[in-house]
Amino acid sequence: MSVLAELGLQGDVSRATFNEYIKSLRKLGLPFAFGRAGTGSGRRATYSYEHIMELALALSLRVYNSLPDAVLLELIRHRPKLTRIYREAYRQRSAGRGRVLRIRRKDCAIRLRGVFLDLQIKYSGGRLMKFGPPRILEPPQALEIFANSDDPARAFLPIKISALAERVVALSLRAPTMRHGPQMGRAPSSEGHADDVSLIGSAEPPAS
């Protein structure tokens, strides 16, 4: 919760309200698949790097502080591909497809690095008309879409997914220790709560 809040995704609501919203997403299958850890009563939710990235992406797509059901279902449906993209986003944050692009003019200089995520979302009349397939874009490709973004139905432009990945990793590695709930390595007691949360080592930078 502290990582998501520091990313600015809590907005102006209270921590209690934000916590309830995250738990409501869990009940709908995000970021945990049904039947996996973190979805059952009395279980501790253990968030990996990929789980936090999925939540951060979903929360960044909210419209009027709510995530449209159609978008939520598409994020879940495309989870296998998006999981691979999250890992590539960190690996290629400064190299490979994410190598630095510099554009210089007399009056300005643009520097882009890392890969971008294009969900290919199109919204019209309050309805989701198109989603995906998700794709990774190199800086020149993303810049071209930004420059030519004149489609009024294209609700979301490419997301700086490498930049988000870097921030998630940095914040996760210095996240505060749990103050409540059972200790790591011990089974929850009968007094444990369903919203006890542990951040495990898989939130560290993905292996290259």
C-alpha cells in the first residue's frame, strides 16, 4: 500500500478507503488469479513485482477514480503477455529496445529512454471499443504515436512502462516493514486478518 501511495495512485482519498478499493479489486481477480494466494479468507496477500506492476497499471487507468469493468477484464485476460512486458520493461529501461533516444533543436532537447506500453485502448461513447493486444514500443515508435495522436477515440496514449517499473522497484526495496499481522514464515493465527500484507523478495529487480 505504501508503494502504491508513493506512486501517487492513492489520490486524495483516505488510506482506509484506498485499502478497501484494493481489496475490492482482489475479489474481482486483480492482481491475483482466482484460487491463488491472496484471494482466500484469512490468507496473507504476498505481492511480487509483477503483482505490484499490474496494480499500478490498473490504477493509472482509472477514470473518475474508478476502473471500468471492461478494462479490468481485459487486463486479466492479457495477464500472461503483460507479465512478460513488465519484466522486459525493467530489463530494457536503458538498453536494448529502450536505449536512449536524443532529439536536439536550437530551442529544445528531448531525451527518451526505456520502453513504452501501448494497450491500444479505444473508447467511444463511454464504451470500450478496442483493447490490445498489448505491445512494447521503442522510444521512436512511442514518439511517433504521441506526435500523431489525433484519434479522439484513442483514450490512452502509450505508457512509460520502464519508468513505472523503475519506480516500483526502488519504492518496493525500501518499503516499510509490516507492523501488524503474523510474522513471515509463520502460518496466520486465528486472529490474522485477510488484509495482512507481506512484500517478498520477488519484488526485487527482475533478473536480466
